[in-house]
Amino acid sequence: MPELIVGIDLGTTNSLVAVCDEGGPRVIPDDRGRPLLPSVVRYSAGGVTAGYAAREGTGEGATVSSVKRLMGRSPADVRADLAFLPYGIVEGPNQTARIKLSPSQTVSPQEVSAVILRSLRDRASAALGAEVRKAVITVPAYFDDAQRQATRDAARLAGLDAVRIVAEPTAAALAYGLGVGDESRRGRAETVAVFDLGGGTLDVSILRRTPPGAPGGTEFFQVLSTAGDTHLGGDDVDHALAALLLRESGGAAATGAAVAAAESAKCRLSEFDAAEVRLPIASGGEYRRTVTRGELEGLMEPWIARAMACCERAVRDAGPRLRRTAGGAGGVGGLDAVILVGGSTRIPLVRRRVQEYFGLVPYTAIHPDLAVALGAAVQAGVLSGAVKGALLLDVIPLSLGVGTVGGAVAKLILRNSTVPARATEMFSTSVDGQTSIKLSVYQGEREMAADCRRLGEFHLRGLPPMPAGIPQLEVEFLVDASGVLQVSAHERRSGRRASLQVVPNHGLTRDEVSRMEAESLAHAREDLTRHRVVDLVVNAKLDLKWIGERLERFRDKLDAAYAAELDGLVASLRGFVLRGDADWASVDSDAFHRAKEALDRASVRLQEVGITESLKQP
Ligand code: ADP
Ligand code: MG
């Protein structure tokens, strides 16, 4: 009997739970047959409620929605979100954001999410007749370590072990790839776009699916790129339509009622050409109006334009596998399918535009509200043994590396590498007799540490004193299948080891990720030069040190011309080091490199003399 693991889509607006058995994946509805659980939690004197009851609750108490935006974030990270959130944020320990429920009470985002997760867990336990203790939980592909960790912590608080954290687009594609929908697509590799438009966020991802090599084999999903907008979703359409209704009704209706009426009209307009809106107004009576689909589409134009720009970014970042069709005729070459996910993809205009842009009829066999949860359940089924053969691969959103002497970052794992990922690199010391080495771990695309984000640091202590450059420090980065980074260092000569699990205080906003990417492109050339000069300075100093020492020791064994040649080369290289140290931009890195090479070549004979002399010693 396979272990019981459920799949959970923990959404910004709505959450779901699904399970997979021999019959395939299925969503577990609530006792009234509703599949969705609004991601809303209400705290009042009567207790804590989640879902529809919480969303509809009024009166005394506090209602918390969109808590996903705060998971694993600091108040500074979410400053841009504050205007969208109907509650206050305060700073808790470790720079974490906490939600202010009342002047005297705050709660962490993890605790709020745990209420949602517990509600889903109770629902699943009741429906399945067994206590559910394990879950696969989905998160956006761009969620960093801190956000994934916060999601795990929320699960733990809800009595669930998050056995795997999976990217939402990957889950949607998994639901798709395993034939939850169309069976005929199986058996060949394909590249798929996932367009996920929910209540408050848009995520566009390009994935590559590799089918099993043999029946019952492993299926691979790889995220090639992700792009999106953390403030673009169905809510924006509701607000635009509500603003129109409020203007026309002379501002006499309540804003909350106008937004609710707008959302319901919007949903009806996905099916019908016109919808009637009725709003009670303060002076008594009612404001009535018919909204047509054409009008709503007019309001949505700027919003749609932003959504399509995200598609463009995702396609561009996916690399050479995809080609924009020349002449702007529409269509993306190399793409096999487009999957629609999220409640807002029910809007006909969204479907039309996505179809035009990608040049493919979007795939809608899987219900857009359910795809992510179904995919999570499939992954849960794979882990529990209920489903045979499927493996998920996600990508690392930003490059990971260690800081080097001089302030550069040596990248060990590059952006868009698939997880699980592993890389090792050898380092050494730059100062004689160092007995401890500090390693700082960075995330980002820029070459210099100061321009990247520091994720953490650790010390490798207890090294026996050795001359600079002699210790052999092997640093290993390991990113597990859930995207958590483990760094370890091993000094080979002494056998000393140290390691660090990187769980940063707070995460990166997607805007920061985009900014860091954009900056890295803008600064690429400058950065590379700087990195090169910094590395040259460090290495040249080491060369100058040992050559200088040997030159003094064996000067009387060298012929005068050779000694003079070395003196000249040493002086020239020392000049580069001094200038490079003071201002990297003031030196010609090519000339610096040539000076270092020239001294390296010339010093070979000095090295030989040194060896010969040391052999003569008793
Ligand atoms: P999230 O992933 O952010 O939790 P969902 O995928 O559940 O969100 O999408 C919720 C959004 O979908 C809301 O803005 C809701 O108004 C919108 N939505 C749901 N059904 C429809 C519909 N029939 N037509 C248009 N929008 C819809
Ligand atoms: Mg969603």
C-alpha cells in the first residue's frame, strides 16, 4: 500500500488539495463540492477561520489575504506590496515581515499560511479516511531559498511534512505531460509555455519536457526560463471596472461592494457578451448598468499589453531553442504547446492574445484552476510509489558563488542550471600562515560581490599554518531538488571540513531578480574587466612574493643579465599591481596580463635554480 502524500497548490488568491491514485490525480472538494479554498484567514473573537467563511466574514476582527506575498520576506522586500494589502506590516525577528492584526497582536506569514494548509489537510484527511501527514507543495518558480523555507515551515506548523517543493509551472506541465489531458502528446520531447494568470500575479514559464527513454522510465521537466509580474492579475481588472462603476454612480456606492460587483461581472463576461451590475447606493436606491464584453476588453488593453511583454521576456530568456517568427507575423518557432493556468485565463481576450502571440491554440484540456494542484498530486504519487517514473527538474533563478580575495565572486553554479545541481572548485589562501578561511556565499549575476546578494558565510578553522597558495580548499555547492543550497568546504592537506546550509534572512523580490539580471547585462563588460583586474592583482601578488623571495636568496647564483631582466619584469608587474589595487579602471587588463605572463615565463629558470640549489643542501 503506497504512502499517503497529497499535492497542494498554495495560491495567492486560492488554494487546493489533490491526491493521486490508480485512477489518476483528482482534486478533493470541500463538503459543499467546491474545489477552491480562498487563501483568506480571519482572526476574530470567535476564533480563526479560513476560506469562504473568512472571506465573507465582517465586523470585529482582522482578515488576512494575499499572505503568500509575505512568505520569507522582510518589510523592505514587500514595500511595493503594502499599497495592495489591506493590513499593516511590522518587522519581526531576523528582518521578517509580520502581519499586524490589532495594536497588540501580530502573526507571521507562516502561521497564516499554516491555517490555510491545515484546513486543506483536514479536508483531505476527512475525504480519504486517513490522517494526511505529507504533502508536495507548489511555489512560484522564482521563489528563492527563504520563500521555499517559509513554505516548508508553514507546512510544519500545519502538521504536514513538505516532502517536496515543486515549481508551479512544472506541476502544471507534469499534470499535462502525464496525460491527465491529451494522451496523444506523450512519447516525444517538447517545449511548452505555461501562462499562469491568477488573482494578483502573472507567471510565464518555458519548460522542456523529455519523455521516458523506455516504458516506465523517467520523465524530465526542465524550466528553461521564467518571467512575470508580481502585480498583474484579475484583481487589477476588478479594480479598473470598479473605478468606472464608482465614477459613474457618482461615488455613492461602497468601494468594497463595487469591487465585488466588478469581479462578478468580469467572470460572467468570460461567458456572455453582456452582464448587468447592480450596486446599492448610500442615498438609498440602486445604481444599474449593463457592461459589455467589448467595454471590459477596452479597460483591459494596457493590462494585456503588460502580460504580453512578459511572454516576450520568457521567450527571449529561454535561449536559442525558441525563435520569434520574423516580420512580427506572430508565433514562436520551436514551441509545441501552450498551457493556460490560473482563473484569469478564462477571460476570452486573454486566450485570444496568448494564441496570437505564440501562434498556437492554447491547451485547455486541464481546468486552469486545477492544473497546478493536479500536477502536485502527480508528483506526490511518484514519490509515494502510486505513479511510476517521473522526475522533476527546476532551474536556479540566479547564479551562486563564493567571494574571492579582492571582492570578486567566483560563480560555481550558473543561473538557469537545473536542480539538483552540484559544482566544486578549488581555492587557496593569499596570506602566509592563515589558520582560518572565511567563505562568503553570494547570489547574483554581477562579477563583484558588492553588487550581488550575500546569502551567508562560514569559517573553516583549525588549519595548520601553511604558506599562501599551499592549502587546497575544495568548495562544493549542492542545490537539492527543492532548491535549497548546501555549501561545504574541505581543506585537503589538513582534512578540515566545514559546511553551511544556506537559509538567508529574507529573500529577493522578483523585481530584484529582474533588476540584478538587467544590471548584469548593462555592466557585463565593465564587470568582467574589473573581475579580471582583481584576480590579476591577487595572483600577481602571490607571484611577486615567491619570485621576490627566491630572487633575493639565489641572486648570487644568477648571471647578471638574467637577474636584471627579472628585476625589470618584477618592477613592471609591481607597477600594475599598485595601480590595479588603487583603481581597477586605471589599468589596461591586457597589458597587466601580458606583464604577468612575461614574468611567469622568465621565472622558470629561477625556479630551476631554486630546485637545484635546494637539492644540493644536506
Ligand atoms: P492564484 O493563483 O493567484 O491563487 P487563481 O488562479 O485562483 O489565483 O485565480 C483567481 C483569479 O481568477 C481571480 O482574480 C478571479 O476573479 C479570476 N477568475 C476566476 N474565474 C474567472 C472567470 N470565469 N473569468 C474571469 N476571471 C476569473
Ligand atoms: Mg495559482
